[in-house]
Amino acid sequence: MGDFTHDVVVVIPLVKNSPPPPGLRRWPEPGEAFLSPGLIEAGKGERVTSRYGRFAGVISKDGLESPGERFAYVSPAAGLADRENMWEVAGFGRQGAGFPMGRHVYVFDVDRLYWGLLGLAVVPSLLLAAVAARGMNTVRERERGPVRAGHAGQRPGRLPRVPRPLALGAAASCAVSLCALFTDLHVPGVDFVVDRADVRSALPLVGAAHLVTLLTVPALLVGLRRRPTGNPKPRRCHIARHAHRIRRGCCWLFLLALLVTVRGTELAPANTRLTVYLTGLAIAVICAPATILTALTAGGGLLVRAGHRKGTKTVQTMGVALKRHPLPLTALVSAVVLSLTLAGQALLWSGMPGDLASEARGTRERVGTSIVEVSSHASADGMRAFEKALPDKARLLAVRDRGDDARGNPRIELVGSCAALHEFAAPCSPEPTDITGGGGHAGDARLGEFMRWNGLGPTGGALTATHRSPAREATDTARPVWLIVLGSDGASLSVPDVKRLAHRHLSATNSVDTPGGTWIVGTGMSREASQWVLLLSFVMVFCVVAAAGALAAPVAGREELGPLALWTALFVLPLIAAGLSEVLASWLASPMDSPAWPSVTIIALAPLTCAAAAAAGLITIVFLSARPADRSIITTLASAVSTV
């Protein structure tokens, strides 16, 4: 459907009163079709309910692997059944029997999802929970400070309202789990529906997950307590003496690594491109925090001078804060930059379409849908009816495979009316005329794309054109017929309409797409994987930025900045960094990305910028509005929900 795969099963009952396929209340009558809800939803724009014949009803969930599966049962109309290529089956439901079908064929193994959940969701959530737990311990230590100073009459400080965030986080996660128990939930941003039956079957695991979450934050609170120590002797750090030189060296190394990653990869030999790319990328990621620290320190000096010159105390105070305590804001900005860069790399390697799919996308961009290829079993009458039903702006050509020559090069003949042949600038002659190296190829891009995808060209193969009725090529219904539908004068055709006409007049089983379109459809697994990576990366960016913001907010507050300066430091600065990180991530991915079909673009990374903005905004609002004892509690609530 569109560029996504779906299953169509043609069924003809051989025994009277035999049970219908799973999910159907009855067998479809000739010319009828039952469709799954997922297929109906995905094909709304293509009017899929009328593609395979009369719409007879919806396949129930009992007959589907998942509620969102795209599936259809079709009973061919009279004369359209290709019985020679159909299988005789004795039942339904056995996995591994017969031809593989179902949603599991078009998605990656669940192990990849588990690794993605661990790296992009669980670990960042634990990081946020750890930062929140450490913040709560800090609040507790400050509350118990007077007791340690000798005020024995006061009550010792308690753990500040730990049950409340845990209870709220558990309630939020339990509400989602209860909804999943009684209704099918659509995962946002992903073409997947969580089946309530699957959730019920995994109820012990769901309960165990909630229990682990309730135990995680208290364990972090206990494990991250600051233990009292004596008066440790200050240690001399020899690296600190050369910190300025190291940062300056990292800046130059960062710029050099960017240049090598983006441009050096193109100049490297083919067998070393990946090594050069990954090496430059790793160096750029390692040196990025030092470069950010240098930039913030230099920016702080500029703000101090600008504020002193213009007499603006807020700007001057913020510049002083950047110069005195650049590390917390460096951690915040680095969290934004590195999380978006790593997310861009995850999108790149999960959604890489492949060379042939990229070439097919390039073909579609060059010629659009002005040429559509049809492969189907058809009779001569069916081909005549199909040609008659085509729009006025459409022309039909039949493709005849004349076999390979002595060198193994293909020989193909185009058969059609004079009007159709003229679309390819081919001569109209009843005798086969060679057009392989003729002027028509140079004058019509569609012919060039057809020849390229079929191995024809000046170096090998032969393409001829003959004026003859295409229906004469359908005398033998045992072999598929290869057809080309052309838009008159390069006009675009409606591929869904051509599919509908092919199912109505040619055969119940056919393939209709633009040249090379099957390679685009074959990338459905990678695109669904990219959707999952984007969703999990949203969680990662939110948790990492929120954790870094929770660390930076108290330090920024100690400088007694005004609300505007705090908003600038904790929200505006990360937002600007997120926008620049989108450009950086797409730039770093460009050497390995497909020019015709890029996986990492500014538009694709826009949801991750929203995640960074949401995390930074949440931390800023909490820090400005909540009491000191409540700031870490709200952060802990966010960590509890994220962990679940």
C-alpha cells in the first residue's frame, strides 16, 4: 500500500461448507474482498476498499497476527483466477507451512527492539533517575545540616517526600498498563498497535516491571548517598595545569575531524571509507564537549564586556556565571549536541535504504509516475478491456522478452499502437526496428530509465519497437504479460487507479509500480525500524537533557540570576544548541546517507528538538516555580515515568 508491503491472499473454496479462513464469517463471493482494519486505514487515500473488487467486510482480529496488520482475502471474479499458480491447502493457521506471510515477515526480529529499548530508553531513564535521586539526597543533607551542627533538639531530617513521586509515577504507568489490558493501544509515531490479548498473556512480566521500578529509585537513593569522610588532602592534578592547551587542541582536532568525516570520506579509497568515517566521527564526538566548553567560556567573556559597555547588569551577571561555572552549562549543551548526534547516527544506520532503492527513488523523482510497469497473467480479451478502461491520457505498450543473445545480453521488443510508440519517440513500423541507440532514448527520459533498469544500453542488449496490438502478446495465459502504461506527453498517472484496473480486467494477482518500485517497497522494514528508533531516541533525548538540566539548574541558581537570565541559560541556550545539532547531525550523516533518499534530515530530527525543548522547559519551570525541597521530587517523578 503506497510504498509499504501488505499481503493479498486469493482464495477459492474447493469443498462446499468448508470453514472460511480465520477472521472471516463466510467465504468471499467471486469478485469480493475482505480487508483488515490496518489495510483500510493505510489505504484511505488510495481507495483500497474498491481495488480488489466489492468490499465484503473487515477481517476480525482473530485472523490477524497483530491488530495493525495489512492483509486481504480476495476471491477473483470469473475468468481472472490464475489456478495454475495457486496452491491447494487443507487448513489455516500453521506457522512455517506453505509460503511465508504475515506481519512478522516484514519486520526485524524482536531482539533488535530489545537492544534499542535498552540503549535508547532504559539506560537514559536510569541516568535521569540517578540524577534525581542524587538531588533528593542533596536536599536531605541540607535539611539535616543543623542536626549535624549540634542542634540535638531538632528532629532529624527525613527522606523528603519520597513516597509521593513514586506513587505518582507508579500510578501513571499503571494507568497506561490498565488501558492496554482492556483496549488496543496505538504506539505514537509508529505503525504498530499493542494487542490487549498479548498484554494479558504477559501480565506477570508487566507486574514485575512495575515492581522493579518501585524498587529502583529507593535503591538509587540509598546507593548514591554521600558518605561522610574526614578532611581529605587536596590532590594536585597535573592535567589542570595544561587545561587551556588541551581545550584549544581539542577545538582544532574537532574541526579537523569534521572536515575528515564529511569531506575526507569521499576522497578515501572505497575499502577504507567506513573506517575513515567512523574514526573521524568518534574523534568529533570525543572532542565536542571541550569545544563547547571553550565556546561558552569565550561567550561569557563577550557577555561581560558587552554588559559592562552598555551598563546591562543582567547580561554582565550571566557572562560572569558562564566564566565562573561553565561546566554545568557545558554538560547541558553537550547533552543536547551528543544525544541528537547519536540519534542521527541511529537513524542513519537503521533506515539506510540501499543502493538499488536509492536509484529507484531517483528514477521516481526524475520521471515521476509518467511510466508504470504492470506484470500480470491476462487473456487477450482482458488486455483489450484493460486498454479500453485506461484514461485518455494513458498509452499502453506490451513488452516482449525475446531471450538473451549469444553474449547473454537481453533482447526486448516493445509492441503497441503508433501513439504509444511515439511517446518513446520510436518509429511506427510493422517490422521490428532497433531503438537501442536511437535519438528517442536521448529525447525521452522514461525510455532511458526503462532501458537502465532492464540492462539495456550501448554496451549490451537490444531494444526494438513494433507496431502491433498489445493484446496479441496475451495469447498464452500460462506466462505473465509485461505491460507499460505511459502518460501522454509525460503526464503523471495515478498508480492506484492503474492497480484497480489491473485487478478488475487482467488478473487477481499482478504487480503494478513505477520502474524499480519493488526496491522501494522492499525498504519497508528499514522505515519501520527508523520509526521505532525515532520514538526511542525521543525518550533518550528527553531523559539525557533533563538529567543535564537538573545538574546545571542549582549552579545557575547560586549566581542569583534573574528569571530572564535563567530562562536564557536553561531553556534558550539548549534550544539554540538543538537547532545547531540538527544541522551538525545531518551534516555528519551526509557522507553515508543517500542523496536521493536521505534518512537524516532537519525535518526528520525535528521531533528530537521538541524533546530537548520539552526537557529543558520542564527543568526551567520546576526550578523557577517550585520550592527547593520539591525540585528534585518533580524530577524524580519524571524519571519514574520514563523508567517504566
